[in-house]
Amino acid sequence: MDDFRKEVFLKVSFDGAIIGSVRAYTEQDTCFIGQLIVHPNFQNQGIGTMLMNEIERCYSSARRFELFTGEKSERNIRLYRKLGYQAFGRERITNDLTIVYMEKRV
């Protein structure tokens, strides 16, 4: 329940079903973006870009945006780079999972 008090949640619906969402919160001057998802049947239609642009607009006073994704999530990394994000760190979680941390400074 605390997440709903401290975070902004955005969603995109189609025919009553949620097909995309993103959430974020700020600490000091950084906006932490998490869990951008788009239903596979609706990917490559600009929904992820629209959600990212809107969450950044919601936190327009932030001086920095940060997110993370799996190193093997090449499509996600490509999208984030297209939106101006750059990798600044990596963390190996398991032999099969490495997290890439990305940021965008404004």
C-alpha cells in the first residue's frame, strides 16, 4: 500500500485490459523508474516510448532518471538508449542474470 502513496503508476488500456504500465518515484533529485511493461501483442507500437515520456513528464523537476534491466533484454536496452539513457553500471546477480543500470541526466 505504501507504494501507491509514494509512486506514480501509469497504465495503458485496450478494450478494458491493461496492455502497458510503468511506475516511478523520486528521492532527492533522482526519479527511479521501474517495471515498464507492454503486453507482447502490443509491442513495437510506441506504447513503451509513450509511457516513458509521460513518466518523465510527471517528474519534470527531476535532474536525473534511473532504471535497470537485464543485460539480455536487448530490446529494452535499445529503447532506453533511443530515449537518451546510458549504462553506468552492471551487477551480476547469478551466472545467468546481470543487471544493467541506466541513467538519463537532464
